[in-house]
Amino acid sequence: MEGCTIASARTSSKPSDQSQRSIRWVVAVLLTAHAVLLAWGAYRHSPTLDEPAHLIAGISHWEFGRFELYRVNPPLVRMIAALPVMAVGCETVWSGFSDGPGARPEFQMGADFVAANGKRTFWLLTLGRWACIPLSLVGGWTCFAWARDLFGLHAGVVATALWCFSPNVIAHGQLITPDLCATSLGLIACYSFWRWLQCRSWTRATIAGTFLGASTAAKTTMGLLVPVWVLLWAVLLLSNGGRCSARSRWREGGMLLFVLTLGLFVINAVYGFEGCFQRLRDFQFVSRALTISGGEPSGGLDTSTNGVRRNRFADASLGAVPIPLPRDYLLGIDVQQRDFEDPVGPSYLRGRFQQNGWWYYYLYAVAVKTPLGTALLGVLVLGVVIRKRSDGALWQDQLALLAPAFVIFAVVSYKCEFTHHMRYILPCFPFAFIYISQLGRSLHRSSSQIRFVVPVALAWSLASSMWVYPHSLSYFNELAGGPRSGHGHLINSSIDWGQDLTMLMDWRREHPDCRPFYMAYYGNFDPRHVGLDYELPSERCVTGDEQHVRDVALQLRPGWYAVSVNLLHGFPHCVYDDHGTLTDLDSGLLTQLLQREPEATAGYSIHIYHISPN
């Protein structure tokens, strides 16, 4: 059949009907367990640093049909999360909204949302999180389907298990942040495109284009799929040589153009076509990559813009080109680039801070946050490939599987102006799971030397993840010392994203006599608004004639201290004082506590210390 140029390589021995039914039941159980794990984790954890901002932004998109709020991320995921919250009703405060070039008002508005809803915020966030769980299940099903098509049913089970019990997938699948949802949508988009490469029909092209647009409307990183798909098609076209007629090549090129155009249409539809086809010169950019210094735009001094950066395309012929993207989508890319150029806070790795990041940060993060059982499976599959014993998919199929992961990993690693979050490479994980899953072919071969190693490694991986659950966000493998030692390797969203405040509140209820109670919490809202009373580990000191007031570091007075591990390491962050005002803390005071063993922990991200009178 013309157009069907790639045939997937399936297992030569087709399982019986009973075996197929059993495997499908196993996959259903795995996905159900995954949903339960996500639902409980979503209920158990407090809002992370970004989530209140995402939620209030999603509500604003529905209420006002505008997308300025939190424009650095596309709106699809937070719009899904906002639906059940709007259905049950919530208090909203819009007085903090502002929209200037490069403005980021969403975090203060998220704090206002928590202040307005109080303790009920936890339940509202839980509803929003639950609404996003189906997207993670889509990712798990796609792992099964793609691995099954490439390597057989047993491989599909292995890929599904790796997805459903991956601590990194569980950690972000229970949040309303876009990382995991975009990973799932990007995976099914690539799977749909691979199926189109197998048999180039208009139906498959429509499915691929729809999911391309949906994934890119969830996270900007998924836009990298566009050049990857074009290159994949070109490489496969060249590899076919003269076997395709000129008419067939033109037909396929037209279908690929349709896929990309449909993806673009879906992105614009999510944004309500707001600002689509605005001329490039009419955008007000803020990043250095898209601006130039004000000065001499047309040969003479422009005093109105002197000293101010302005759109570098303002006087260029390219500036007249209409951009077929939503206005806030492009402005979001610009603001994100500005944040890369001037990062807020230094990067951290292995106890060391520096202003710029490390090119190998994500390689190191994968090494310490991947279960050792999964790593062992990765080594085994590489050994199989090197020994040329991989009788799975054709090279074209494996290229279509691995190319998106390599490109995303390379681009994210290249953008190393700051390296704060391992979650940026989360879209690479499912492709690795599917590639590893080819080891599942050995499970029904009595002669295979690794027949017994694969299930042991898989069980090790699952047990390691479940041992730390529900604190999956703080997961570190055994070689890294586990989650208790994780902050010595990575901080920020890799271990402490503000998720354990509910655990601390439980501890306070169980220890009401632990006073005085000092706290420094890594979050973007005032914990007093959800019912947690505390004092800051700093005080006002009046000097001289009492007209000069300054903040001074508080010596470690007797009492109880609850400190987020990010702040223990001195990561700069403002906290709320007794008057609800953001203020800085003396990081030198908090880092002293690292030399002590904590009396207890709330999850793995908040350490609790007791300083006795002696």
C-alpha cells in the first residue's frame, strides 16, 4: 500500500487470546493504581510554589477570555484545572493584576487567592489536581500502546509499569503545573505522528496535528516537536530512495504541512485566536535576544527611546511579517527568555551555588533521581543493543522514538543560564521507558539470559519509589543517600517546592507545647492564612534615638525551628512577616542549622530543630 512505508516490528510469536486478555487486565490494574497514587498525593500535599498562581490564572482565562496572566506557560493545563474549582465556587481577588512589559503579577495574585480562601484553598487545589489526573493516564496508556506496537505485549507492560510507578511521574502528575501533562500530550502526539509515518492517511494526520497543538498549548517546550518531525520525515524520505514516486512525495509533503497547520490552529483555538497575526514589529519585547538598546533606529538619535530597549525588528523588513501565533504565546517566550538571561536566584548543585548553571546539571539530576532498578534496565538494554541482539523495531522506528527525547534534552541542557529544575527534562522520560521496555521480550523466552534479571530490576524500581511515596517530589535513589540526603545534591523543585506544609501542620497539632515556634517556609503565600501560627527567625532592633530601625539576624534562641531545606542552604527567598509583608531573612542564621541533626521532618523538605536553653 502506497504511503505505508514503515512496518513496526512485533513479536514473532503472537500471544494467545487468554494471554492478551491477562496482559490488558494487568495494564488496567497498573493505570488504576497510578490514578489512586496521584489522587492521594494530590490530597495530601500543600500547594507548591507555582500552583496558586497557575490556578488563579486558569480562572482568569475562563472569566475574562484573556491570557496575560502567567503567560510564560501556555494556558491549557491550568484551564483544565480551573474547571472544577469554578464549578464549586471560590473567592477571587483581581486588584493585584497589572500588565506591563515583562510583568509577572501571577505570584502575588496566587497569594491573594490563598488569603481569600484560607484553609479551603487546600481542597480547591486538590480538585484542580484531580482534574489533571486523566492526562497522566493518557501518558501511561500511550507508553503501553507504543511499546506494544514496537516490541510486543510484554514490553507494553514493562513500559506502563515504569511510567505508573516512576517517582518523577508521580511527583508531577499530582500537580496542576504543566510539566507532566505536557509530557503525556507530547508523547501521544509523537506516537500519533509515528503511526502516520507507518501509514500516511488523512485520519492519522488529523490525530497527529491535533495532539501536536494540544501539547504545545500545554508547554512551550513541545514546540520543539515541529522541527523534529520535519527532519524525521525528510530522513525517512531520503532513506526510501527512489522507491517513492514524485506524486507520493508531494502528497506526503502536503499531509505534513496539514499536520503542522492543524497544530497551529489548535494552539490559536486554545487562546481564542487572541492577537493572532499581529505584526512582529508591534510586539513590546523585554529579553535581550529580541530587543536592542534605544538609540539610533534610522540614522539619527531617537531621544524618545534612548536608554530603553526596544523591539529589534521595529525597523527591519521582517517586522512587517504577521506572526501566526497568539500574542501572549510569543510574549510568554520572550519573558521566559528574559528570565533565563537574568535568573532570579543562583543555581545550586552538590552544595555549591553559582550565578550560571552547569551544562551537565540534567545528566547529574537523572543519575540521582532515577530509581536504580530503572537505571539497571537502561544499562541492560544498551548492552543488548551493543551486542546486536536487539531484534525489536526497525531503525526508522527507533529513530522516531528517540529523536524527540534527544532534541529536548539537548536544547534544555544548552539553556544553562540557570539550572534550578530537573522537571524541565521530564518530557524525555517516557521515550526512555518505551525504549527500555524491549527487554520485556525476554520474559517469555526460556533461553534468555536476562529473563530473571528484568523482573527483579523492575520490582526494585517499583519498591524504591513506593518506599518514599507519597513524598515522590523529594525522591532520590539509594546511591544518592535517599530523600534525607537529597538536598545535598539538588534543591528547588527537585526536593522542596513547598509541598509539605500540610505535614508540618499535622506535626504542630501533635506537638502543641513546642513553643516558641519559629518558621521559614519556602512558598509563595502566607502560611497564617491557612491556620499555621509562627514567628520569623528574625527580629526588629531599635537603635540610637529610636528613629532608625533595622533588621538584624536573630541568634539561635531557645525554641523550635521549622525551616525549608532550600532556605537551610541559603537560597534567596522572601517570607511573610507578622504584618503579612514580604521580607528577607538572614541566610547565615538558617545555614547554621545544617550543622545540627533535626529532631523531626515534615516530609523531606522541612526540617524541625530544637534549640534547648543550654
